[in-house]
Amino acid sequence: MFDTAIRTITLHKSDVPMLVPFLIMLREGIEASLIVGIVASYLVKTGRRSWLFAVWSGVALAVLLCAIAGLLLTLLNADFPQAQQEAFEAVIGVVAVFMLTSMVFWMKKAARSMKAGLQESIDTALTTGSHHGLALVGLVFFAVAREGFESMVFLLATFQQSSGPWAALGAVLGLATAAVVGFAIYWGGIRINLSRFFRWTAVFILVVAAGLLAQSVRSLHEAGVWNSLQQVVFDWSHVIPEDSPLGTFLSGILGYRDTPTASEVIVYVGFLLISLPIFFGVPAVPARPRSAT
């Protein structure tokens, strides 16, 4: 009866790969929108509207560079033999976990002081040196490129585990939604609880990162690099098959496997047991008072 109930869930399998890229890109896009919005609004408020071109130039260069890097990595992976492809996917997965985790903790510590820090950097860029425009372009470029590279590596790891266009569509929809939210916040006067949004999406990202890390361990095994602790811990293939609608949903959100090995379980659980307590125990850095300019 339980197995029948599981199989009657009407969730379509193509909906699942869209959700994780959508939420990740929504968060990453909102972070980038916050940065660009703070810079642009501060320039307007301080009578420096003429420098907005430098801001959009920095954004365009960052997006272009991330797109080129993503294309090159995709083409590079396509040229590898099967074993090397598995190893490459494992490396990309580990890098994605590192970047997602570092982004979560960086945002946790820097969110409250981000605005003051960016405004101080703008003042410094436009009052010192002889290449003010380049300094402002560089400020926005590196800020947006950081978010872009994190997104690119995560999407590359996700696309390697998904088939069809749904993951890409989810990413595009998430980015478009983030752009709308960013516009609404800074030009439409909309107020949302960003602190709560970033806190709970951070928990979601850490869970996704745990799944990516476990998948990287599996890829290392398939590449012949890691062959220890390969005994199956439990077999739920007859209860919640991984290719069933619910199994696909749990796989996309939680990194679920119906026959996980000991190494995958150890990595998955160990990552969460370490990262979640640290995240909730890291105090936010109080905002610094910005000196008058």
C-alpha cells in the first residue's frame, strides 16, 4: 500500500531538476542585484549619475567572462574519456561545494556591513588615483564575477547530473526572478525580510552541497579513484525508487540515493553535522559606522 501511495504522487519528474537551479540562481541573483543596486543608488544619491555607465560595464564584463569560462569547462569535459569525465565531474562537484559553502558563510558575516563597505569602496575609487572609471568598473566586476563563478560552477555540476533542458530553464527563471526582485527592492520601494530569506536559503544550499559532495564521492568511485567503503548501507529501491517521482524530487533537493554506500552516507551526514552547527553559531558582524565624506 505504501509503495502504491508513493507512486501515485503526481509530481512530474521534469519539475524536479528545475527547482534546485531556480532557488540557487534566485539567491545568487538577489545577492548580485543587492550589490549592483547599492552601488547604483549610492552614485545617484551622491550626484555621480555619470558613473553609472562604468557600473553596467563592470556587470557586462563579469557576465561575459563567466559565460566564456562556463563554455570552456563544458567543452573541456566533453573531450574527456569516460573515466576522466567522472573524475572531472567529481572535481567540479567539490569546487561547487566549496564555493557554495564559502558564499553562505561570507554572506552570513558580511550582510549587515555590505552597504557601508561598498559605499566606502566607491568613495575611495572615485577620490583617489587617476583611473576612477576603471576602479569603479573593477569594483562591480569582481563583486558580480564572484556570484557568477559560484553560479557557473554549481550549474555545471547540476547539468552533469540532469538530462534535458529543465535544469537550464530553472536557472534562467531563477535569475530572471532575482532581477525582478532586485528592481522592485531598489526602484519600486518593495521591502522583504532579506535576513530571513538568506538564512533559510543558506540552510537549503548547505543541504544541496551535502548532496553534491556525496555525488562527487560516487563519481570518484566510478572513475576508479576511490574504492573504499562501498558497501550499501540500506536499499530503499523497492520503497522509494530513485527514478520515481518522489525519488527524483528527493534526489534533486536532498541528494537522496535509494542504495547509498557507506562513503556517501559518511560524507553527506558528516558535512551537515559540521556545517549546520557552525552556520548557526557564527555571529553576524555588526555594521560599521561609515565616516562622513
